[in-house]
Amino acid sequence: MQKLIVFILIGFFTQLLDGSLGMSAGLSATSVLLSMGLAPAAASVSIHMAELATTAVSGVSHLKFGNIDKPLFKRLIAPGCIGAFVGACLLSYLPGEIIKPYIAGALLLVGFYILVIYVFGKKSLRIGQGRRGRKEKPLKKSFLYPLALSAGFLDAIGGGGWGPVNTPVLISRTRMKPKKVIGSVDASEFAVALSVTLGFVVGLGLNDVNWEWAASLAIGGMLAAPIAAWVVKVLPSYILGVLVGGVIIFASMRTVLNSSGIIPLSFHDAVYASFITLWFCCGVYVTRNYKKQDHSGQETN
């Protein structure tokens, strides 16, 4: 019972971050499940089963709050579903224990990518603000389709990736308001989660699904989804970005350190402490910059 409560809390907080930032429910949850010893395929299929419920609620919530751009939403779905299905089928046939360190390493890199984008990127201070006085232009299919295809593939392989690949890139490349990008990416994730689930059913059947864990994650996520859709309208998303990037890095770091053997076990605590210090400094940095912009009257939602 205690473990189920923990998974409900994991589902709640990861979906709260995902719905308000447009990314990282799957990545955060996968990082935690891998650190608990679950095989990559089992972790991914359980999470995507849960996401069938959480992304549906999240999508409806974003629609209600006016956070969805319908043309972008429609263009993301087809290539995203294709990439997700192929990725799930591939992961189904890969040995779990052999691939786990590589998945954790990939998640670690994605975590650092998110952290860099939201802290040190040239456009990081504009994330969450929108751009004034400029007309929105639709993105070219030659750019959007490969992006969605790769995001769907990574989502299946890593247990998450749809948001972390799409959201920062789309926000930095389009003149669309960030809340529209976040809402569109988050709403389209239902179709991607369904494709991943179908891919795993084809490759594995339903034997590897931990139904109790999936249900617990789903319950927590459904409770958080409406709150997250409101949060995206009131909180600066790059502050949440620092939080998400740090969670993914910290959760993946344990698997990478234990499996690689590069750093002696006696130094692991020092590595964790060093990263927590860096994470804290990143949070202070973006908070100070946000306050400076707020005082200069440049913020907009």
C-alpha cells in the first residue's frame, strides 16, 4: 500500500510538471522506475498505459483553458505516432538489463539538455514570455515532421521524450505564445502514448505491464492535470524547466554511476552533493533573471 501511495505521488508531481511545462512526466517517472530496478521496456509500457488516462485529462484541460493551437496539434500527431510505434517495437526486442545503462545515460543527457536550454541558452530568458508585435507563422512540414518523428521515437525508447524534444525547440523556433506550444504538445501526447502502448502490445503482449503501478501513476496524473493546465498560465516556465532538468539528471545519475563503474562508490555521495549544489545555483540564477525582467515590465503571458 505504501508503494502505491508513492507511485500516486510520483504520477501527481510528474504530471504537474509535464502539464505546466509541456515535458518530462514520462522522463521523470522513467528515471525513478529505472533507479528502482525496473527494466526499460516494463517501465515504458507501464508509464504509457498510465499516460493514456493522464494525457486525455491534460488535453481536455488545456483545451478548456485555451492553450491549444489546433494546426500545430494536428501536424504533430501523425509523425509522432509513427516514431512512437517503431520505437516501442524496437525496445520490446532489446535485452532490458543490457540496455538499461544506455537508456539512463540518454536520459541524463536529455536532463542536461533541458537544464542548459532553460538556464544558459541564448533564448532562455524569452521562454515563457512570448514575443510582442510579431505575427505568428506556421512551421514548415520539412522541419516539424522530422522533429515529431524523432520525439515520438525517443518517447518510446526512453519512457518519455515527446515534450523535452518538442517543447524547447518549438518555443525557440516559433513566434507562437509558449502556453500554446505547451498545450498543443501536451494534448497531442495522448495519440503518442496510444501508439507506444500498441507497439508494446505487438512486441511484448501485456505481460510486462505492472497494472498496480500504472493505475497509481494514472490516478496521481489525473489529479494533477487540471492544476497543471492552470499553472502554465501563471508561472514562468523556465523556472519549472530547471526543476524538471534536475529531477531527470538526479534520478538517472544513480543508474549511470552504478553501472559504469568509472567513479568509485566512495565518491558517489560527493557527485550527488556537487550536482545538487549546481542545481541550486541554476535555480537562483534563473529566479534572479526573472525578477529583473519582471521589474523592467517585460513579462507577458
